[in-house]
Amino acid sequence: MSQPSVISRRVATTAAVSLALVAGLAACAGPQDNGGDDGGSDASAKPGKGGTLTVLNSTPQEDFDPGRLYTSGGGNVPSLVFRTLTTRNRENGAAGAEVVPDLATDLGTPSKDATVWTYTLKDGLKYEDGSAITSADIKYGIERSFAPELSGGAPYLRDWLIGGADYQGPYEDKKGLASIEVPDEKTIVFHLNKPEGEFPYLATQTQTTPVPKAKDTGTKYEEHPVSSGPYKVVSNENDGERLVLERNTHWSAKTDEERKAYPDKIDVRSGLDSAVINQRLSASQGVDAAAVTTDTNLGPAELAKVSGDKKLAARVGTGHFGYTNYIAFNPKVKPFDDPKVRQAIAYAVDRSSVVNAAGGSSLAEPATTYLPNQKSFGHTAYDHFPAGETGNAAKAKELLKEAGHPNGLKITLTHSNDKDFETSPEIATALQAALKKAGITVELKGLEHNDYADTIHSATKEPGFFLAHWGADWPSGGPFLAPIFDGRQIVKGGANFNTGFLNDASVNKEIDAINKLTDLDAAAARWGALDKKIGEQALTVPLFHPVYKRLVGQDVKNVVISDWTGVLDISQAAVK
């Protein structure tokens, strides 16, 4: 992934690599009232209903169909229209990384082995036309997401549901999926092909949004999807470039503890240049005074300017998301087949210079663990190859000598040419300078975006030494560690994310054991311990976790930023 815009977009079953999206300390509450007349946003004032909230984004809200969206926690803008079985807790920081009920009365009842999950719907759930939401609608909504013409959503249901791998959706197979049962209008039962204790997290994906079969218009459904949330679509122009939402009068707050729905109207305007977005939010003129962005961060230069202005600084929200930038090794390529060479590089890394290259300590936090340093991931502190803040060149040289390279070595570092401050030339150059101190000469090889992605995710073309990043589909160690280190997820003929080609029976066995746990806190502790164990092999060198800084308009109130998304939760924002 890169950074959050729609919170999760991965290109394959286990990949979180594009917008991706987004670890660190608990996210702050965002802009705060300074209690004076400095002109800053009075974000702590009691929010009221009414007005129009404008959203200024760079990326259009394309494929506004719950079956096609790849979101976690219900998404951001999508979550205003689509309710799901479960959703994220709409709170600041670590509390916001918890999964809570949405359409369902609870997080689901698992069978003893976590292969069967049963959900009961709340009373009084209605669509925008006043008709009742039923469990059959949720079953149908999930089934239509399997249709090839509605591809793009998360792949987990296809992977986890019995018969899911071969099902082609209700347009082709009207019998539906037998592994989803609806014994009555309020009960839905899922039968899985393996234990999945984290099914409550998966139930936050927009694929669990109810869709009334009679209103399904196939690929045109995105133009006016039937709302189950507090807002309905009244206009969708140019495939999500301009999206206008107004109140769904049949939505009831009595059935929805998460969404506040303060504004009367939400006006989403996309396709804008990031610099323009930040300039408009900074100026806060006209409608922009009541505007936010869900996908545009402040860059280093912009942050420096904002930090020097007390009024603007009061309107900056800070967020963290489960996301790690790191060095990846291909142990099939010499000299990276030698663990001592990989360890030497880990010791030689100067994380201070890398953090500076990523925009400074306000925008990046140094990382020594693969898992983000958040409780929900089960973060367990470790530093197997302590380099200190500026690198340990002496230890690196010692290991290189032991590996048969007393005079150092020459290697190539592959990176992206994108100016993203993550896998870009700035990071690569910082690493090049640090490794030089340890006698390692690094040649930089920059690739354009598509070529870079195709190369590093190809089992046959993957380089030996390259920059990578990963973000989780939900705040747990499962979607973070399994895609990268489960040997059964090595893909030889498609997009491969197990870059170290690790296929350790003990690791695979522990992943399976953790997946059986329905106690999410117990599972988190096990994920953290597994991360520490895998880290000993030096298949990656964690570099930093990004921090997200975003402006809001001066009239925006009730800014909530959770550790689930790392960005402002649009369902909580008010402009009155």
C-alpha cells in the first residue's frame, strides 16, 4: 500500500499494496480548540446537525458498489451509505481499532472450531425507501460480489466460504452459495472451509452490505445503490468524481450507535491536485471552510509551513494506520541467500536518515518490528539487529567478514520512482549512504510505478534487494503476517507477496493455530510473538511507520481519527 484514500486496496488475496493505504502511538483526537481567539478551528465545540460537509479528494470514489469496493471497517465515504454486519468503533486512537456490531446485534456466534459463524440482525433496520432489511439481502449482496463483472472487492469471502472459489455469482448461478444460510429474515449463517477466528473483522467489508435483489441493476447499481446508512446517493457524476449525498430519512440512530450523521448533505469532489486541496483547506474560503479530505496528506514542505502558523496548526489532525515500510530480500538471489549478509545490512541501516528522507519525525516513526506498534496487532517490541539511530557500521563489517566479504560487497537496490516518500529515490539514497559506511556499495535501480509493482511481486522477476511496504486490511496481525510469511501463499504464476519465499512448517502451523482463536486479544499476543520469531531470519528490515497529517476546514468540528483508518472519520464530522 501507499497511503489511505479508501482504506484498503490490495491487488490480490493478500496484498495491501496501493492506496493503500497506512503505525505508531495512539492517534490524537485531531484539531483541538486552543481556547483563545487565534482563529483556529473550534473542533472541540459541541457539534450540531445541519449544513453541508464538502470532501476534497484527489482520487475519485470509483465503483461505488458495495460488491466492488475494497474497504475495511465499512470504508469512509462508503460507510455513509452502506452498513455492514460489523464495523469499526468510531473512536479516537487505539479504541477505534476495535470491531463492533453494525447491522448485527453482536460480533457473531462461532462454532467450537470457528468454521461456522452465525449473526442475528437488529430490529427496525430499513432501506432508504422504508422497506425492511433482511438476512436474505445480505446473502444476496455477498453473492453478487462474486460475479466477474463486479470484481474488485476483497477476496476473503471467496477464499473462506465453502464453494466460494468456484462460485460465479447469482447472475450465472441463481441457486446461490449453499455455504450462506438464511433460516429466517433475521439470521444469517456462514460455513467456512477452515477456522477463522477473525471473521468479525471480515464482516466489516462492504461485501456484507445488504442489497435488495429486486433493485439490483448489475454494473449500473453504483449509480444509485440502495442506502442502508444515514445518507443516500442523489448524484454520482463521472464515475465518482462528484458524489452528492443527502439524508436517508428512514435511517434510525436507534439502530446505529456508530454514525453521527451531523451534516444534512455531503458533497464529495474528487480529481483534484493534492497541492490544490491543501491550499483550499488552508485558506478555508466559502464552502471550503466546512471541508475535509479523506485521501490527501500534508507533505514535508506543507507541514513545515503549517507548523509555523498557529491558526493552521490548530486544524491539523494526526493519524496512524497499521502500515510498515521496509527493505525486502529475495534469499534466492546471491548474496542475500546468506543470513549474515542480510543481518549486516540490518545493522548498517541509519533509521534517522531514512526518517528524514520520509519527511521527518512528524511524518515517520522508526520501526524495528515488522508489525506496527499498536496493541490491536499484538505488537511485541524487539530489535534483533540493533543499529541504533544512525547505524552500526562496525557490526555490519564484522558480519560481512564472517560471510566471506572482508572487503565489502556491491549490491543493487530496486526502488520506485514515485515521489511517495516510502519506496522512492529519497529513501533509497539515504540507505545507499548508510550502507556505504559499512563497506557496502549500493547501485540504485529506479523503476516506474507499474514496472516496479510487476517486478517486485513476480516470483520469477523479484530482485534480491528492494524497498517495499505493507498495510493491513484490518487492525490485526493476521492480514499483516500471513500474506508475507505463510509459505502456502507463495504465488508462482501471479502476484506474489511472500517476498522472502518463507515456507517454514512451524510458522505455517502457528498461523493456522492463531486463526482458530476467537479471543481477539489472545490472538493478538500470538501474532506479536510470531512476528518476533520470524524477525530473527532477517527476511525484511523494518524501516519506519508513516504518520498522517491532514488539514480540515476552520468550521469542521468533532474530528475523530482512529487507529483503524488513520484518517478523519467522515461519519463523525460536523460543520455546525
